[in-house]
Amino acid sequence: MHLYNAWLPPHVAEETKKEKESFARVVRTVNELYRPDDPDSVYATLTWIPVIKLFIDAESEVALEDVDTLVKIGLELFHVSQNNLHAQVKWGNILVKLFNKYHKKLSLKVQWRPFYDTLISTHFTRNPGPEGLRLKLRHFETITSLVQSCRRFFPPGSAFDIWSEFRSLVENPWNNSSFEGSGFVRLFLPTNLDNQDFYSCEWIKECLNLWDSIPNCQFWNCQWAGVIARTVKNCNFIDWECFLPTLFSRFLNMFEVPVANGRESYPFPLGVPKNTSFLFSNKTVTRMKAIAKSIVYLLKPHGSAQEQLETFINLLEQYYHPSNGGQWTYSLERFLLHLVTQFKKRLKHEQQNPNNSRRAELCLGRSERTKFVNVVLKLIDRGQYSKDKDLSETVAVATSILSFVEPSLVLPFVASRYYIALETMTATHQLEVAVMSIAYVGRSLLLTSISSSSINSVHLDGGNVFINLLMVSLSNALLGMDANDPPKTLATMQLIGSIFSNLASLDDNIDGLLFMRISLSQWLDEFLSRLFSLLLYLEPSSVLNEGLHSPATSGTFLVEYSSYYYCMLEIMLGRLSKSLYDQALRKISKFVKTNTLPGAIEEVGLLCSACIHSNREEAVIHLIEPLLLSVINSLEDTPVMGFKEGEISKASISIKAKPTLSPALETTINYRLKVLSIAISYGGPALLRYKDQFKEAITSSFDSPSWKVNSAGDSLLRSLLKSLTRYYPTDQYKSILSHPDAAALEDWISTKDYTNGEPVMPPKWHIPSDEEVQFANELLDLHLQSALDDLYRICQARIHSGPGDRNEHLKVTLLRIDSSLQGVLSCLPDFNPSSRNGTVEDPDHAPFLIAGATGSSVGSTEIREKATEVIHAACKYLLEEKSDDSILLILVIRIMDALGNHGRCWYDAWSGEAWNLESAAIKEPPINFIVSSNYKGKRRPRWYLIDKTYLHSMWRALKSSYNKFCARGNFYPSNHVILLIDDLLKLSLHNYGTVRR
């Protein structure tokens, strides 16, 4: 079982065990639907392709026999659909996914000729079929991907047949067919074990002669470079020494940099037919990957490839310099990335497969690794401060990977560049890159400091230079938080998050951290002071819109995509000891209570949320309670609209002058309500003690004459319902795994290290208690059921005499319904499916397909059905009476979306808030020569894997609700869904574009 499935909420994880039989049932169904004597039966199988993809993406544990059966059926279906490009695209794509996932476990033989015949008949002959250009392009991409996945399964003799087929095409460089031939050779020629007897030094010599026949064509270069790269990697029995000068000369020729002629491209490039260049790959990234792969696998002990590489790098090095940027920078950046990545892959393969990898005399030793890192450091040194952001980030990633290979070379280099950046006053952007580099090598710095094998090289003058570097970087990180310098601020926060992700806990009194010689208590005080100053001077990055779509957040650079602000806060507060956490909580509480920052709503809300996520019992007392009481007190003496339950009669009185709030009071209430809505995201059972206060605050906010306050109440209600009903991990940032070599460091985890035994320390999940479910039901009665009744009375009886009052009441009523539905979404039971043959089946006894749940069930199906009927009546009323009020119509559309499309709403909202966590700053590669460890895959902090599990859980919940209709043919969408679709169709024809969209 995959780790993401083993770590799901316990009852969901248990249900995933049923997916093996569910997948077998799907395979049997596909097999039964396809009849070889009926070509049209292929169409019946297409509806099951999304379901098969579902099992692949869900990492379901399925029987290998079923996968093997499905692959054989899929290949047969692909080949019989010769004149049906749509079916071939669908089955081809799913076969690629199956091959990529299970290729190491499958044993089958695949013939190459049928793929070639399909390519020729579809793309290389005049075929005036009905398919458009887009479908043909997708078909070509699919079939080429499928051939690449199937090459490892080509039977013995295939390489001879393929070369014989295309050898005549590539012989004549003056004929355009040579370009097609080179593309086919690169696409089809296999290098698997069954075909390695084809390859020899004579064949390599022939290929290089053919390559040299067209010296000035990048398309030609790309095809032959790809063939050579695969051969170098997989055919280690060939002696490449005599070919190295020619190969490196060709590789250098493929870099279009201005050397002698002052141009970055060939002076007289040879053109390629458009159709050929359009179909076969000739992208820069493809060429650079082929070059990098060839170079890495040409390296061997006592070989001359290292000398050739040094000469090669010396010629390219100058173009990595910031002052020598140009169109060629992208190709140089891709080359560096693939060079280091391929080197990492080779080391991993040699470590994990000592018996089955390349011959022992070809495996790289310490000397070869040192030489390689030394030469790559030249490119890193030049490109570190590049003006191209992609190149500077790639340099940081390369530094991170190589620091685990040769820390004695890489870490002193990083340290020296960091100290130089601190002293440089004229190029402040260098500090951002230097800080980012420290963040990327944070784990290797700490592991090197504790490694006994590295102790002689890192202890100088009675101290550990790398620990000193970390202390200096943490101290200077406080100075790096500047509202006027977003890049440096974000890099600083990434650094703090990276370092603290490595430490098991943060406490002045833990012996294991005494080597850092830094007072965390003082550092924490200074950090919070700097953070508060930063928040005080933040300005929103865009002008706030006060209409219907006014954002709930301020939108500063701290909460933009890929920001580490919230991630850093979660890690730091989650790792603090009890005493340090209390110290931080007191300061944060004082700051929140004494400041109103409309320009930093989300930033302050996330700060409170991080505190609550770390210790909700303590945090709600110091943060939620004062904010909640402040809101209630502020709303007590303000004018009301009279929309509360039992006060509808007051609203029927026409008010000539609408009551208003003062701008200052409106801003304050709006700010505190929205901070509350963000802060309580992980409050759960700790919020139950404030049930009455929450009810009063939400009800009063909906009764306020201010639309801003109404919208803030909407945010609070939906956030409260989510916090009470959904499943989410708790205590995920607390470290529970200590590194075997140092208790002060956290041991990271790989998803591939998990076996079928007990999962490694699964996370704790918030499973809603009976009291939480009861409170959620009370909120639904108060703001969904009663609002539906109000809306129905408004639409039927027209109780208002003043049109302004009626509009305001309609807006607030629709807003209450929308926030209630958005808060519970799929936790409110879905519609009961209908049937076509008149037999109504119990949805609880429908065939199981895939496990998944968003949270505990609240309310009932009848509530969802009632809401649909009321909204149908409201839609009819609005289209007849208020078709020019786009705000009301948009609210109705949002409610319809929440009623019929609830799964997507929740998943999209969560994934949109997720951070960009694919950074190398929190990644330990599988090759680690610092502590002499050997892992199956890259390792990550436990909190990161829990976050990925949470996203996986949300995705499963979405798919489990949508795909139940695939499990049995008699299940169809409810009649209430059809009602919603009919209304949406009418609205899609509305005059206003904002409504149609």
C-alpha cells in the first residue's frame, strides 16, 4: 500500500483495501464490453478509461494479473481502432500511464511494426479524414509516447529489423526522407537487454558518420544525439574512448552560443520540412537532456571523458556569467539541470543495484565524484547570480544535490559566497540568492556537522564552521524581513523554514541543540518583533474590490503562490517547546488585540491559524476569545436591518434612509471577522466552548447594514462549518522521528521506504465528534433551513414594500445559503441517484469503486433537495422580476454550483491555497554520501508527506462522489440535478456577460 493511502483517516484507509477487487471488476467489464467481431464495441470501452486512470492516480493496490490483462486488452483495442483516432488517443494515453507505473513488474512482448504502420497511414500519407489538426497532433504525441514506453518490451531481433527498415532513408542527406528516417530511428530503436546484441563499435562508427553528413542542422543533431544517449546509457559493453573527441565536438556544436561568428545560431542552417519538424521532437530541452545523459554515462574510472568534460565546461563557462546572458541562457540552464540530475540518477542506480548495474570497473568512485563536482562548480559559480531567475534557481537546486555527494567541496563554496554577499553593498540582489542557497543546503550542512567522517574537515579553530554559518544566517535572517524587498523577505522565510524542518524541537534547554550556541528565546523575541513590523507596513498588491467578488484576503506578496510565509510559521510554532510556544503566543496575542491591519488580513489570520494548529486548546483562549468578544461588542450598538429570525415583519417597513456604519467601525469589524474566519480553520473541538458567541457574531454580521460585514460573516460561517465537519491532520508539524546519528535532528521519510507492514508513525486526524456534528447541524438549521424558508416566502409572497429592502434581504438570504452550503459541501449527503428502468436502488448498497471522504456527514439529503427546489423557484422569480440584478443572479449560480458540483469546489479551494512545496530546500536525495545511507527514493520531512496525504484525501473524496455512477449502469443523476442544469442553461443565455461566465 502506498504511504499516502496508509496515512488516510483510519476508516478511509481501511476501505482502500477493497479497491483491488473493484479494479478487477472494472477489468472484467472492459473485457466483456469488447467483442473482436464488432469494431464498434470499442466505443463502449471508452467510458471506463477515466475510471482506470482513477485507480492509477489513487495509487490503489491492485493485482498484477489484472494489470497485465488490461494492458493486453488495451493494446489490442489500440490496434483495431486504426481509423478511430479519438479511441486510439484515449487508449494510448492510459496505456502510457500503465506502462510507466508498472513496467518493472510486467513481462510481455510488444511488436513495433503495428505502431509504425499506424504512423505512416495517419501522418505520412495523404489522408483527408474528418479529424482536425488538433486531434492529429494529439494522436501523434500519444503514439510516440506509447512507442517510447513499449520499447523496453520489443522482442529480440527488433533492433535489426528497425535499422534495416530505416537505414536506406538516412543514407542520402540531400533527400528530405533522411529527416523522417532519423526521426523514426530515434523513436523506435530499442536498447533493452533483448536487443543489445545488435550494438557494436562498428555500428557506432556508422552512426557518427551519418551524423556528420549534415553538420549544420539542429533537427538532425537532436535525433542522433537521442540515439547515442540511449546507447551510451544502456550498452556499457561498448568501448567509447575512441569516439569521445568526435562526440564532444558534436555536443559543443549543438550549443548555439556566439563563439567565433558573433551569432548564437548556425550561419547557414539547413531547413527541415515543416511536417517533419512539427511531428518529431526538436526542442531545446530534448537536446540538452540527450547531451547531459551521454556525458554522465560516458564517465568511468581512468577514462578520458572527464578531461573532455573539463575542456567542454571551460568553453561554456563564460556564457553562464550574468553579463553574458542571451537567448542561449535557457539551453545552458537546462543543460546544467539535466547534467546534475542524470549524475544523481546514475549514482542512485549504482548504489541500489550493485549486482545488476554497470560493470564494477565502470562504477564511479570517490575520485570520479570529486572531479565531476569540481568541474560543475565552475558553472554554478558563474550562474549563481544570473539575471535569469530560472538559471539562479537551477543553480541552487544543483548545489543542493551536489552537497550530498561531495559536501567538502560544495559547502565551503556556499559559505564563502554567503559571506561575500553579506559584505557586498552595491549588489543587494546577491544576498537573496545567497540566502536561498543556504536554505537549499540546510540539511547537508547539519548532517555534515554531525557526521564523524566529516569532523576533521569542518572543525576549525575549536568550532564547527558550518554550524557557525547556520547561526550567522539565522541571525541575519531577522534583518532580511523587509516590506520593501519582497524577494529577500521570501528567501529569508524559506531559509528559516528549511533549517527548522531539520530540527526535532526548538528549545534552549535541549542538550542536543547546545552546539548551535544561540539563544532561541532571544531569537524568537527578535523574530516576532521584526515580523510585526513587517505586517504593520504591508500594502496590498492590488486595489481591493468591494463588490460581490471582494477578496477575503489582502493579497500581499507574503500570501502569493510559492510563498513560504505560512509554511514557515507552521513549522516554527509546531516545533517550539511549551515554554517558547507560550512566550510566542503571548506576544502574538498582544499584537493581534492591539492592532487593526486591513492591509494584512490574511497574513494576520494565518499567523493566528498557525498558533491554533500547533496548540488549539491554548491558542483559542488567547486569540479567538478576545477577537470574538470584540466583534460581538462592536456589533451590539450598531444599526440593524431587521433580517434576524422573528424580525422579518420589521423589514416590511419601508426605510427611506438605509442605516449605515461609520467607515472606521465597518473596517474594524470586517477585519476582525475575516481574521477569525482564517484563524479557526483548525480549531475543531476547541471552538465548542464558544458556541453561543459564534452564533451571535454570525447572526449579527448578517443583520448588519454593511455588505462588507455581511461578506465577512459569510467567510466566518463557512470556515466554522469546515473546521467542525471535515477531516484534517493535527499535530503534523511536531517532530516524532529523531535521526539515528543525532537526536537533535529529525529523521526524514521516503514514500518508497514504506512496506506492507504498519505505516511509519501515521498522522493524527481530526475526526469530528458528536458534539461538533451537533453544533454544525444547529448552524445549518439557523442559517440554511431558515434562510431557505425566508427565500421561499420572499419569492412567493413578496412581503417587502420597498424594492431596496427586498434586494438587501434577498442578497443576505442568498449569502447565508451560499456560505452554509460552501461550508459543508460534500459533508451534506448527496442527491439520491435515479434509475432509468424504474427500479430505485439504495445508493448505500451500490458497488464500491474507490474510497474517499471529506468529513463527517451532517444534515440530510432532504435538505439538499429542498435547497434545490427553493433555488429553482428563486431563479424563476429573479429572471422574471430582477433580471437586471447581476449580483443576485451570480449568488444563485454559486449556490447551484455548491449544490450540484460540491466536490470540485472544495478540492479547488484547498489546492489553490496549497503551497509550492516542491522545493529542493526540503528534499534529501536518495544518494547521500554524508552519512553513508542508501534510500529507495528522495526523503522529505514528515509534515510535508502529511500535507501531500491531506491533498490526496481531498482528491479521493472528490472522485469517490463523482464516479459512483460508473459502478452500475442503472445509476443516473438525480432529477434535482437535471433541474439545476436546466436553470443554468437559462442563465447561460442571460444578457449580462458576468452572469453568463
